[in-house]
Amino acid sequence: MSFYELQDGGLLKMGTPMVCLRDGSLPLPDASDNAFKVASSFKNGSSAQITSIQNMEQCIPLERNMTIKLTNEQISPGVLYLGLFNRIGSMRTQSKMINRGPTFTYTSVITIEECISSANWGPYCNETLNPLSCSSAYTDPNMKPVDTIVVCGNALGRSCHRENESKMYVIDILEVSEQLSIFAKDIGISEVSSSNKTRNASEITLMCYARYDAMPLSTIYDFSGNISDTPLLIHAPKVGRWFISVIPVRLSDVKNESLKACYSMESQVHQCPEGKAGLNCTFGKYILQTYVHMNSDYVDYYYLPLDETMPSSTTDFSLDSLSRSSSVLETDPSWTYFIMNIPKGAAGKSIQVKLMSDQNIDYEIYSRYGGLASSQSWDYFYSNSTSNSDGATYYKLYNSSQVLVRFYILYAREGTWTFGLKNLTQTTSTSQSTTRMSISLDSCPSRCSNHGRCRSAIDSSGLTLFSYCQCDRNQGGFDCSVVLVTPKGHFWQSFSLIASNSAALLPAFWALYQRSLAEWFLFMASGTSSGLYHACDVGTYCVLDFRVLQFMDFWLSFMAVVSTFVYLTTISESSKRTLLTAVWILTALMASTGATRSSGWLGY
């Protein structure tokens, strides 16, 4: 039995429980309409058996029984966050009253299977990972400024394997680099029957597949190429572990299963001097230092360039001075790079980027996780009000004008983030405009839009602190920016709800007409307490504590109904008093133990 319905174009927004997966940070399905779309494999079939998820930032509709299986070609080492959501999209509940929204119960079992040795991989842990160890480094005198090249190779020496047989290598990039080169040397063909018989193979093809933080396949990879002819070049590789698979695909025109391709695997990591980055190491690179700002509701982290003259109390820095001094050559446009690090356990916070100018903002912003950002390689970007990452799930643009740009990267991943700022003005320009930049790690986006309070909680593992907005009764959304009901609509809804209790005047008048003073007083008290309770519930005014008003409302309502039926019976007066006394006690217990829940009625 399914909990959800499908329509052309994706999921219906209403009443759709979801499970969301995200690599490295918390999922947030309602930040974008993209979360309402589902893969075509789910559209006309069941998601009860899911064995292939290519995008590790994906939401899947829940079924009553379902299994999700991910292999090592689909997941990365590190933290994988799973979030369960009872629905996505906007929905208004009646505050603390009866309608609290749908509730689902679930049971989950998570099993992780891994190889005993980290040097093994594969479905049966029978394949070997060959590390490319970095043992030497040298400088290239032809580069201005001179960059450093770190050479990494297979410590086991030459590798030999058959056609269509893969061999897996792994290399660790420890810091932000300019380029990763992967190539093979001493390529030849060897016959198994004669170990010393090796001949050259000018037509041999060694296909190389490289993938960041996960096992590559011939169908799933980040970069690929034939390294028997030219090296595989990866510009601005991400910091972390890279997996490399090499597969010989053509050893000889004559079929011979005893042939093996032999080669020496090598890689080079190009690194710029300290403080330099970008094309030929010609642009400036600044490491951002963390400063903590605390108040009663928020704990935010501001990132500023390492500068002893900059006071720690400031929250922004001058961008123009850094941009003018960052370029070695007179190039247009020039770039300025900033590198920040999000510590472990802070994946539940969001990055705020803000540019402020007294005239015009002449910069484009490119951000990227793990590696240098550029106009060709980025995760999020801002060029102008019409050209930016607006619509991306974890990107939220708040301000876009000639003098102010402000956007958030929501629930940013832990680790290294880089920001590349492209200066659109001439390097020789004498413009007197002043542009300042602020980068911070905030608890709640845009301070919950001033329509809620920022709350913090710890995830189930106890290792990550995440923040969320507790919105006012008229607002919604992850940042309380969604208007669920207008002030005028709230007024008329509140007025109608409170005024509806005047219906108690009709039975009260009839009871008074019949000289039934006890029933008259009960009806009047019930209507009055109900009106006061609803006024408090919708946020108008609370005469007494909410729990007291709720108890009085439901208890007197129960008693008004029961008293009416008892009054209409033909039993004796003593029996009526006995019955009413028993009902008083029973209804008081019901009203004080969850009057709006079925559990309060059924006793569990």
C-alpha cells in the first residue's frame, strides 16, 4: 500500500511522506520546488526496491515497506544524512488545536557492509586498491610564479592485467591544487606464457576513469580519457580522495587471452605558491580565519582574511584592496580567491555571502566545495539578478541590486569551500567605488526572516548540531518567509472562530426560558470558556494559562452535551445526580489527558 500519489511531472505536494538522502550535510526538501520532482523510474512503478541512486541529494517517496540498497560505486566515504519528512510543501495547521498535520510512525534498519581491509574493494572484497604514494616534489622553473609539482606513483611498480580487466588506484589530494595529471609510462604488451617476453604496443588503448570520493565505473565517472596517448588532466581537483580505474580495451588485433597490458602508473599534482591560485598561479588566494559572534539567540561564525591589523570585532572586509593586489599580471578580468573551512559537526549551518558597495557591484561570485571555483567549474554562482543559481535546492537569493547582493548556501557540507570573485572592471580602472564582502556561517537563514525564532537540536548520532526556524503562526517555510495567511485573513478567521461560540446563547436562552438555571449557567460557561480558549489559541489574547483554558473548554463542552441528554431522560432526580457526578469525574479525566487526541479517549 502506497502513502503517495503520482501525477505527470512529479509528486503531488499534499500528504507525501519522503525520505531524503544527502552526502555530507542535512537534506532540506522544501527549500526548492525541485524536491517535488521524482525520477522517471519512480513515476510509473514502485520504489519498494531501490538499488540505484545516482544523485545523492535526492528525495524518495516512502512506501509501507521499502528497501534502499547503495553499493560502493554510489556512496562516498564519510557522513551520509537521511531525513524523514511527513510531507513537503506548505501546509497550515490550527496552532495547538486539533489539526496538527499528519503523523507517521516508522521502523528503520540500517546495515553497513564493509571490507575488513581498507585496501580491498568490490562486492566480495576480492579486488585490491593500489595507492599512489607521493614521495617527491620539484618546482617548475618555466612557470612564473614557480609552482610545485608533487609526483605520485604506484609503490608496487609496474602493473599488468588483461583486456577489459580493471585495476583500481587511489590518490589523496591534501590541499587546494591547480591540476591533477594522470598518465601511464613504459606501456607494453606481455604474454602470460612468457614472463620475459614483452613487446611494444603502439595501438594499445588504456582507458582511465577518475571519480572523486567514490568508485568509478565505465558508466559512472567524473573524468575519462585514453592515457596511453596523452595524460588525463583534471583542472582544480577537489580536496580529498580520488579513485582511478584503468582498463585495457584493445591489446591486439589478434585475439589472444594470454596477452596482458603492462604500464607504470604515475600522477602529478600541481600546486601554486602560498597566496597564489588560478591560471598559471597569477591570482591572489586568501585563507579565511574564523571569528565567533554570540548573542542570546544565535551563534554565528564570521570568516575574515588573515590580517593582524584587522580588528576581530568586524564582520566584513574590503574587497577592492585585496582584488587590486592579487593579480601578478595585467589581465582582464582578474580573479580573487578565498578559502574557508567548515568544521566537523557544523553541517547544520548555512553560509551567508554578502557584497556591499556604495556605487555598483562589479563582481561575479563562484563558489565550489573542495576545489577552486571558476566560471567553468562551480556549485553555486551569482552573476546578476537574472543569471545565478536561483532554483537550486540549497541556494537562496535574498538581495540582488546594484549595491547589495546577499545569498545563502543552505546546510553547507563540512570541509573546504572556495569562493572565486571575478572582477569585471579594468585592472587599471581608477574607480573610487568601495566594495566590502562578508562571509559567515549562520545558524538560521536570514534570522528566520524576523517571523520566528532560531532553534537548535542535535542529530540522532549526537555529532552534528543543526539549527532550524520555529515560525510564527502566520508564516512558514525553512526560513519563515512563506506567508501562510495574511494579517487580514488571520483577523477574519480569528473573529469568525471566536464569534462562533455565540451559538451557545441559543441553548442558554432556551434553558432559561424553561427555568433550568443549572443548564443555563453550564451553557453560558461553556460558550464563554470556548471563546476565551480560541482567542488564546489563535494568538489574540490569553486570559489564563493555555492549558487551563483548554481544560475548561473541553470539560465544559463535554458536560454541556451530557447534561442535555440527562435532562431529557425520564429517570429520577437522584439517578440524574448520580449519573452527572460520574460523568463529571470521567470527562474531567478525559479533558486533562489529551482532550484533542484519540489516545486521551482510549487511555493509551
